Amino acid sequence: MRKRTRYSLLLMLALIAALAVAVYLRQKAPPEVARLLPESDAIVYANVRPLRLATHFDRTAVKRSPEFQRFIDATGVVPERDLDEVAFALHRMDDPRGPNGPVAYSEVFSGRFDGDRLGRYLASIATARESYAGHTIYTIPVGDAATGGGRELRVTQLGYDMVAASNMPTVEQIHSILDRYRAAASPFAGSSLLSARYGDIPLLSSAWGIGHVGLPFSEGGRITVLGLQLPLPEDTTFVASLQYRGSVRMRVEQIAPTPEDAARSVEALSTLLGMFRSIQRVQQGAPADAAMAQAIDSLKIERKDDRAVLTANIPMDMLKQLTTPARSADDTNGLR
């Protein structure tokens, strides 16, 4: 009797240990929406839920374009209320003057969707459809695609709470997402970029980006932000993250080829930051917005081995301003 009791206790302890290991691995693993993304030049991820709880941006009324409002009426999906997680894969385009511009996107959305209503809407606006891996892929014209001059967006429902899309010219990326979804049992599956760089992201980051995240802001081979051209090439590798600590802690790391390159980047970026602060003072005397002034004052640039690291604190008041929906919202379609 004592032996059976001992064996039962050991079995229970083994099961508890196995469950604890599984929970630990899941916590260390990349988010599923990011693991499903195809190979790409960069990945950007955001967990919308803590931002929604902190700022209540979903409670602000938004005046939308008629087309976007038709999407909401047909599907019942209100993005600021229903989206929980989003992940984007950025693909550099060979022809930056093509329909996609310099960057195309593949994306996975997680949230609360009415699958039947969403499926009927996609079928009603699709110009073509394909069956792959047990899912229907809808091809939807975007911009001037209907006349042969624009882009096409491929959209598929992965599950009751997940939708994927890609505006790449080929089906390879949307097929890859479906293949990964079908084999998504491993918590450490994902693209080569995710495997290589996810470990660099600070723990408990609500939003992050890895890879060549400057591509959407590239102009003439350089990165341009708010009209300022950064002394960095467009293919610079970054690890960027946002953490909530009462305020939002922003951290952006440039991964340089050598420590000497990182030191030169710090020097150039520090000079640029000084110029930016001077311009702010000249234009406004003192920043009218105290939250903006606090964020600018908190900016810090330093070198850590082969990385140039920029950090800043974004006050909650500023975050609420940034996340308050504009009075007019316009989208080419409900998903992108």
C-alpha cells in the first residue's frame, strides 16, 4: 500500500514538473502570431491589450471613411476594440518604385472575430480564391489593382481568433504562414530572423521590432524620421522594444559590424539629437507639451560593445495622446 502511494506521489510530482517546464517554455517562446510569419527582412510585433487597458483608446469615437465603415458593419470587427496581438513581416522589394513601394508586408492578427461574417465579407470583395492546406485564401484588389496598376492582398482565416494576410506579389508568403500554422506545436518554431534575434528582446516587452525595421522609413538609401535623416543605412539591423514601467520604456539598439562602428554611430546620433533639441527650443522656446518635453529630455544614447543604444521614457500622457484615434480614419480595406 505504501509503495502504491509512493508511486502515485512520484507520478503526480512528475506531472507537475512537466507542466511547470511547459509553462516556462511557453513564456520564453516568441508569441504565436510572430512564429507564424514567413522569412523576412524584419519583424514588428505589438500586444495591444495592455495598451488598451492603460489608455482606453477603444472608447474614443472615430469618424471613419465610408469604405472602412462598411467593413465594420459587414464583419462586426472594430479594430481598436477587437484586436489583441499583431505581427508584421517586412519584405524588401527589388523595385522600390513598384506598386508595393520599398516594402511589402505579411501579417498575422489575433483577436475576436466572427468567422462566418468575416468569411462572407471576404468572399464578396475577392476577385479570386484558392484552397490551400484546408483553408481558403481570398485575393482582394487594393488601390488600382482592379485596373491592373495596383496591389493585391491575400487574406485567409487561420482559426476562430486569427487572420493572416500578405500583399507580396507571390503566394509563397501566405502559403508559408499556413504551413507554419499547421505545424505550430513547437513553441520555438519561426523564421530564421526570429530564432536569431528574439533572445535580444528585453523580457516583458509589449511591443518590439527586430531586423531591418527602418525599411519603411528609407529614403535614398538612408533612414528618415520626422524629416530628419539618420546617419544610418536603410539595412541597419535593429532590436527595438517598448516596456511598460508606469511610463513606457523605449529601447532601440543598432547592431553595428564592430565596436568602432558603434562608437561612430553614437557620436553621429548624439550630434543629431543635440541639433533636434536645439530646433525644438528655437521653434517653441520651450516645448508646449510637458509630456513631450519630458520624453525628449529622457533620450539617451550610449555604446555597449558593438551596439549603439538609444533609450527614452514615454510618459503615459504622451502615450494617450499618440493612441487617441484621429477624428477621421481612412483605410483601403478592413485588414490593411
